[in-house]
Amino acid sequence: MRTWLGACRGALAFLTRLPVSHREDDWEAFRARPATFPFVGLVVGALAAVPLLAADVLAAPTVALGYLLAVYAVVGIHNLDGVADLGDALVVHGGLERRREVLKDTTTGVGALLAVSLTVAGLALGALGVAELSATDAVGVAIAAEIGARLGLATMAGFGTASHEGMGSQLTEAATPGKLVLPAVLVLGVAVVLWPHPAAVAVPGALVGAGLPWHWARRNLGGVSGDVFGAAAEIGRVVGLHAGVIAWTLS
């Protein structure tokens, strides 16, 4: 239990901007326990969804802006750096080595600007759609999107292979597929129980969204990296929100 508490502290300290006190060995405990990723998704989703509680009272654009600000207040903007780097690597001409070189380049290119713009715009539009729901439905979708995206990160850590030494290898080398069984069963099981609530669709939607950069990185970078993890978190959230809104619209 003490080790799990340390892993949760390490996960919150690393994946969010929350003022969580942690010890030196919490990082090791976190990266060896990918089940802590969905836990972080639950915490982040609950905090970021606070502005959505006003969905029944305030105008949808105002609520959506509050949610957008809350998301980046809780998680910070470092994941967008991963989106930017992958955006540049996506549009560059050349093979695997050239794309890896672009990932390490600190220069911001057009691909990065477009990727970040589309991601933030996608999040804002998804938030606007979610803000049109009732407050309880909106909060449920937002939390589900975060949990689903973090389950995607946990899956990437357990099954992914790093393209090079760095943050990606730190996460993938310590996690094993067997440690994903319990969190996957819990998260997907809850999604099944929630059906036909739109949150039930937001979870697999976010999981698929997080898998998109992983799939691209396997084919074009030879594996995952810290940038891929960051981009997966952002894209997973966006896809999860839109999946929930679409499910509500069609219901």
C-alpha cells in the first residue's frame, strides 16, 4: 500500500502541475505501475470538469472557456510540446533518421504550429459541445475522456517500444503488459456499466485517440518517445470529448 501511494504521488507530480509532495523513489514506483495513469486521469478530469458544473447556468462558450483554462491549469502545457514536435516530424520530408532529428530540433516549424492549433481548436470545440449537455453529463464525459486517454498512455507504456533512450524508454522499460490487466478491466468495465451514457463512449474514443500517435510513431519513428506520450494525452482527450458529444447527439 505504501508503494502504491508513492506511485500515485509520483504520477501526479510528473503528469500534472498539482503541488504534490513526493519522494525520490516515487518516480520509480510510478513508472513500474502503469495503473496509476488512469488514476491521474480521474483526478485531472474531476478538477478540470469543475467549470462544467455551471453548464446549466452559464452560456456554453463561457463554460467551454472555463474548462479549457482548467485543463491547462491542471496539466500544464508540456504535452503540447509533444504535439508540436510530432507535427514537425509529420510534415518533414525524409526517412526515420530525419524525422528523429526534427523531433530533437528546438526550432518551431509550420507543422508544429498547425498541429498545436488544431489540437487546441479541437479541444475548444469539443468543450463547447460538452458544455451544451447537462452539468452531470458534461462532467461525466470530461472525466471519462481523461481516464480513457490515460489508459491509452498506460497501454503504450506496457506494450510500446521506445525509439531511443529518454523519457519514452523510462516509461516503457519498467512497465509490463501484465500490469495493465486490472486497470483495463476496471476502466472498460465501468464504461460498459455506464452505457448508454455518453461517457461510456468517451472512454474508448479517448483510448483510440491516444493510440493514433502511437501507431504513427511505430511506423515512422521506430517506437515511442516522451513527445509521443505527450501528444497521445492531448489527442486522446480531444477525441474522447468529441466521441462523447457525438454519442449524446445520436442518442
